[in-house]
Amino acid sequence: MQIIVADFIYTPEGFVSGHAVAFGSTIEAVDTLAVLQARYPNAPRITTPPNTILYPGFINTHVHLEFSANKTTLKYGEFMPWLDSVITHREDLVGACDNRMMYQACNTMLESGITSFGAISSFGLELEVCQKSPQRVVFFNELIGSNAMMADMLYGDFLERLNASKAKAHSSRITPAIAIHSPYAVHPILIQKALTLAKQQHLPLSAHLLESPAEREWLEEGAGAFKPFFEQYFKSSIPMSSVEEFIHAFDTYPTHFTHCTQATQRELDYLATKGHSIAHCPRSNRYLGCGRLAIESLKLPFSVATDGLSSNDSLNLFDELRSAMMLHHQEDMTTLANQLIESVTRHGADALHLNAGEIAVGKEADFTLVTLPDTPERPEELALWTILHTQSASGVYIAGEQYV
């Protein structure tokens, strides 16, 4: 048992001062220091620097580690030229991305306060790295494949990777999960098989949805830039499902959809009625020319996520949060900052089915400490100053152990 004291603590009721947290691997109590010391007289006390905020550990719900070697190889600006460059350079980038590089990517996330992340895995190559990482990792084994003739083989490969992640879960902080790539890249037969499995085993579920204008045009009209792409690589000229068919396939199981920048308000409202959530990746959407997700009109929860280095320049969560502040420039800054902090704590935990994301009794003792450069004049602006002034966390705890 330990007791940590900070000038401010971010709780489900907002920021509070004059309190402390008693914890082991989980949070035991939140109260005044005097009360906690009387209750746990032998617990050592951790005193943080002045102007420090104790947050629940930050959560990055959507990241690809397998393309971490990319720096200036892939083409940014528009989605389809980027996708073509991924196809062209995929083998070289994946081959150059060794365990050392992926572990460094995990460490970058850790230094920016990320105590849990959702790893989207196409090939299973990062499983060993995720097993050794101190963070909690929801390991999304991605299902992809549009050829009905190869459905059994593709599903068999997917099951092998899923079972491998299940085996690692017993000796690490890995949670096995399922990702369905997108409506244009997964055959409906495979989607139904994966959905059935997710429901039977209560596994977290993720899917890319309506990321680019080209995707929307292809799914609605069978036309646009995706048409020659599918004709060249997959010998197909007809989309496998419509937007509506894909969305309705998930009606009975809450899913964490990614991007949704091209979704209509009607579609977003429908997703909200089914208990879904969205991973919002501001920099990735900007770098690939995908548009802006109008978070101000969302009726469903969202998390801010970094995506991978195939479509970003860093995995630092503070960089991402600042980008979100700039992207949604029409919003009140203080209100938006509080929404963004909630998105990488409580909403992120809910999306990944984690017992984390809140400073509350019974939750995991995962903490991110942020030390501000000066004493804040107005407590209501703590989230804003956190986002604007922080490059790295001043402390990180996972399951009660300090890692930064």
C-alpha cells in the first residue's frame, strides 16, 4: 500500500485539491491525506512536485506498430496515393520494423503518459513486444480479406493469431481482441464469423469506418479512385457491401469504430443508438486528407488516438491532443480541453473494456502525473494547461508500479 499526494487530482467529479490516493495494484481509497494516513499508518507517502496533477493513466485506443519504420517513405496529402505507397513499400517497411523499433514506439507512448493502448495487428509481428511492454495492451488481431474463395484460409490465419495473443495474455497485460479492417476490405462472410466470435467470447471489437471520400464513393456508387485500385489488386469492380449493410452488421455488439470522418450525421446518430464509440485520430486524418470528424455534434463517446507512424509523425499523446485543439478551432478551448482529457481516460477505458480510466476505488492503479510550469490561476483551466504545456509525463504508474 502507498499513498500519493498531488496538488490536483482528476476524479470522475472533476479536478479536486486537498486529496490523496491510497493504492496497491488497484485504488483503495481517495480522501484527504489525514484520513488516509490514519487508515493506513504504515503506508509510505509519495509527494509530487508543486503544481502536479494526478490523472488516471492515459489510453491510446488505436495504434499500428508494424509500420513504425516509416518516416519519409509514404505519401501524405490524399488517402489513395498514400494507400498506393503503402502497397508499394509495405514489405520494405515491415521488414525494417524490428522489435527494437517497436519497443521504442511503446516507450514513446509511455513517456507521454500512455498506460494502455489498443494495438491493431495485421500480421502478429508485434506480439512479443507487446508482451514485454509494461503497458496494458488490447491486442486487436485484424481480419482482412475480400476474396470469398480464400475466406477459410484467411479466417484460419486470423484464428491462429488470435489464439497466439490469448496464450500471451496469461503471462502479460495483454487482452486479446478482434479488429475488422473496413467495409471495403473484408468479405461479409468473414465479418459475420468474426462478430459471432467476438460476442461469444466477449472480446473488444474495432473496425475502420468511412475514413476517406474515396471509400464513401466506392461503397455508395462502385466508382471513384477505389475502382481502379480494386480492379488492379483484387480483380473486382463491385463493392462487397454498402455503408448501411456494414454498419447494421454491428447492431448487436458495441464496437470502437475508427475515423468516421466521412460518416453523415444520420449515420453517426445511428451508431450512438447502438452503444458504439469512435477513435478520433486528428493528425492521421489531416495528413491523409480525410477531413474532420465533427466531434461537437457527436452523440456517442470518442477517444483521441494517435493511429500509427504510417500516417503520423509521433506517438506522443500530448502532440495529438494539441493537434485536436487546433483542428477543432471553433470550440471553446476550456470546454474542448476537458472533453479531450475525458476522451483519453474514461472514454478510452470504456472503449477497450478496461477497468481503468478513472481515479476511483476499485479501478486499476494506473496513473499519469503532469507537472505544470507555473501555478494555475483558474482551476477550471487545468486540462487546457495540461495539453498546451506538456511534452512528457512527470511520472507514470501501472498497476501501482512506477515506470517513469
